[in-house]
Amino acid sequence: QLAHLPPAIRDKVRDHPCFSEEAHQHYARMHVAVAPACNIQCHYCNRKYDCSNESRPGVVSELLTPEQAVRKVLAVGAHIPQLTVLGIAGPGDPLANPERTLATFRALSEQAPDIKLCLSTNGLALPGLVDAICAHNIDHVTITINCIDPDIGARIYPWIFWQHRRVTGRRAAEILIEQQQRGLEQLIARGVLVKVNSVMIPGVNDDHLKEVSRLVKAKGAFLHNVMPLIAEPEHGTFYGLMGQRGPTAEELRALQDACAGDMNMMRHCRQCRADAVGLLGEDRHQEFTLERIE
Ligand code: CLF
Ligand code: SF4
């Protein structure tokens, strides 16, 4: 699977469990939940829980300070030798909390230089932070891109917080899409490996995601991960309350297959918590709560 890649990319991918399907059986990742705030609103999000870009709605992570996060990574690293990747993916948006996120990465690159650093974002604040991302040796970035058409975006995002104001409707989606695409281009120009996550929302963006896949591939994204919407009324999300359903397994597979002609597709995603620990698919976060490690 990796043999055809240029050596520089192969090195970045080889032991990253999300970027390489092979690696996910041997290498572990962990997330530290240091980023509580978010700068946009997705209809599928419930702020009481973790960011649904990369997380299952319905779980609440223990919020850590950057110092606590570093202690936790060192403790987990001592117990799980296969740990190769540290990601920040919530519970809000890591780049809406740049001080906390970057302080964590900075301390880790000093104290645990062998661990690869990974970041997942909605992309709104990305263009202004690409220099900082590169300066902190963050080699892997995931952008959640659900659309490239603002009319579709207006059905996914009720508002964004932009230049100290709340912007709503089509204009909000337009700004978000523009920022995501600029951020994607800048990261690729700087040699950062980019994965694009998309949440498949039947009747809203399902057909459209093929177009998204083609565009992000043409721009040089390494991998596309189409994830199913998890909309459940008990989580109180707008979609859940409006009766919006998630895709069936067959619908998801059909869309992934349709995109696969154009793009490397990720099919082993487990929609991790913002404080996930271990191999993908095993959840050891309870072994490493602050109370237990301190
Ligand atoms: Fe975490 Fe995401 Fe980095 Fe992986 S998860 S920040 S790229 S280290 Fe992986 Fe989990 Fe799927 Fe994310 S399985 S939700 S794709
Ligand atoms: Fe929620 Fe994440 Fe969307 Fe922010 S980006 S509103 S935390 S799902």
C-alpha cells in the first residue's frame, strides 16, 4: 500500500494509524482534549459533547490544561510503547484555541520529540495559523470540509464567528469555504500532509461530496475520510431534532466507492473521542484519566 509513495511521504505515513491502514494495526494514537472553544456552529454539533468533526457525539472529554496534557502524554507513552501520534481534535476546534493548542504542541516537541503531532480543524482559522503549524513541526493536519458550495453550506452551518462578529446564512458558509480552501492550499504548498474529513449528511451533501473529493485531490490532499452523520435526537443536535437521519452502511460504502476512483479513501476511521487513547478501535481513555496518572 505504501510502496508507491515518494520516500518523504512514506516516512510521514508509515507509523500514523489514521493516514495508513496498515499502520493502524500496529501503532497507537492519543488525543488530548485541550481545546474547549469553537468558532463556528455545525448543525450536527452539540457543544455539550466533543467536536463531531472527529468525535462521536455523546461523549464528554475531561478538559486538560497544556501542562496536564503533556503529563498525560508522557504517562501514556510509558505504558503504550506503540504510541506514535498525538492529536488535538477538540472538544471544540483546536485553532479556535490557538494558545492552548500551540503551547501543548510546543512542550511536546521538546519533551517527547519522537511523537508525531497531528491536528484536526474546521479550517476557519487555518490560513492565519499555517506558519505557526509549520513552526511547531505539525506534519499532519485534518480539515473537515463538508461542502464547496455555499448554498449547501448554509444548510450545514447556521453561523460562524468571524472578525469579532457573528455571520450567518450563505455568507457564513462562503467565508468558511474560502478559508478552508486557502488553508488547504497553503498547507500543501508547505509540505504538510493533509487529510480531509467530510460528514455525509443524506439529502444535504451526499451527492456533492464526490465533487469535494475531486477538488481536494486535485489540490494535493493525501486522503479523504467520508464519515457518517451521527444524528440522534437525544443529543439535542439541530439535525437530530429535525429528524435528519444519518446514512446507512450501504449508502456510506457506495459514496466511498464513488469517490475512490479519484482519491485515496480512508475506510478504517473509528470516529474517535477528543480524549481517545490506544490503537484505533480500542478505547483506553479511562485508564489514563488525570486522577489515575497524577
Ligand atoms: Fe487523531 Fe485525527 Fe490525527 Fe487520527 S483520529 S487528529 S488524524 S491522530 Fe483517525 Fe480517529 Fe478517524 Fe480521526 S480514526 S476520528 S481519522
Ligand atoms: Fe461542533 Fe466541531 Fe462543528 Fe465546532 S467544528 S460546531 S465543535 S462539530
